[in-house]
Amino acid sequence: MEQQLWFTAILNNLLGGVITPLLVKIGEAPSDPAHPIPNYVAMEVLVVLLIVVGVVFLRLRLSVENPGKFQQVMEVVVQFTRDMAEEIIGHGSNRYVAMLVTLGIFVLLCNLLGLIPTLQTPTSHIQVTLGCAVAAFLYYNFQGLRRHGVIGYLKHLWGPMLLIGILMFPIEIVGNLGRLLSLSVRLYANMMVGDLLEQVFGALAPILVPAVFMALHIFVSVLQAYIFMLLPAVYIGLAVSEEH
């Protein structure tokens, strides 16, 4: 069994007595009833708490005349995402910026968390990346349904021509499901390999080599977070577009 991290132990002590009976009721009894929360879930909870604290801190110190450094950084992030969404999605893209920013920040913090001693990278677990991919999948399909309606969205997937649609519709369905695999496996594989390389070379090599891999980890973390914003923006653009 995986060794508990300190934050995981805190969550299990606080919530284990509630979560275990719930899991048993739905037929998913944990392998260790005393510790039902695994490390990767605890790390996700920690990231959510960090985001909440950051939002509260930002809201309390929000200023138009004298913005702080944290506010300036967040303004840059939001403006970058707004520009990206405008370029990819087009008119009305501001509606989707909040989701894209939240998803990108969540993935970025999850990617970087493993650099902190005594913590782990939750995105090196397929359950986490698949959960993020499902969130993006549900969101862009919901926006497509919202924009076109149920019948309109089905027609959107079918395409402009009846006969071609007989071939295109199954391809579109498989392609949409394939996006789940693409989003989740890409992020999972990159972060898992990065963690493994750091562990191996950190144990065998002097300080300089692990530092290089840590820098590489940061670069990959930022890149993968950007991709996890970029691709959902593309999918949203396809789902809400008027022309297929």
C-alpha cells in the first residue's frame, strides 16, 4: 500500500469515518477502510484549497489604483487566456474564459506540486487527468447543446449533407470520445515520466543533475497546463461554431 503523505493523513483522520461508509454504500469499499482517501485525491484537495485561498486573498486586496504583484500576475494570465479564446473561439469567447483559466491553473498547480518535498504530483495519476478531461468534455458538449439545442447539436455533429453524415456522425462520436483519451493520457504520461526521472536521477546523481530535471519538470508543467487550456478552447470553438 502507498505510504500516506502528511496531508493525506490529516484528511483521513478528519473525513475517513464519513467517506468509508459512503463508499461502502455505493459498492466501492476502500482497500483500507481506515484510510479511504488516497494521496492523489488529497493532493487535488490541497490544490483546490490553494486556489480558494488565492481567490480570497486576491479579492480582499483587489485594487484598481495600486494593484499588487499577485493581482498583476493574475491579470496577465486572464488577459492571455482571453486573447487565446478570442483567437480560437471568436465572438462571445469571454463566456468561456473563467472555465479555461480555472482548468489551466488547477492543472498547473497539480503539475508543480510534486516539486515540494513531502508532496506528490497528482497529475501523474491517470484518475486525476481523466477527471480533468471529463470536466472539459462535459463542458464543451454542454456549451454546444446550449448554443444549438439538442437537435441542432446532433445536426451539427451530423454535418451539412445527409449522405455524408451517415459516415461522419459515427466518426464525430468516436472522435469526441477520443479527446478524453488524448487529454488524459498526454498529461498523465508526461507528468508520470517526469516524476520517475526525478526520482531515479535524484537518487543516483549529484545535486546539479536533479536540479536540471526539476527545471525540465517546471517547463513541462507549464507547457502541459497551456495545452490543457488550448485544446478545450479548440473543442469549445468546434462545438459552438455555426458552420461545421
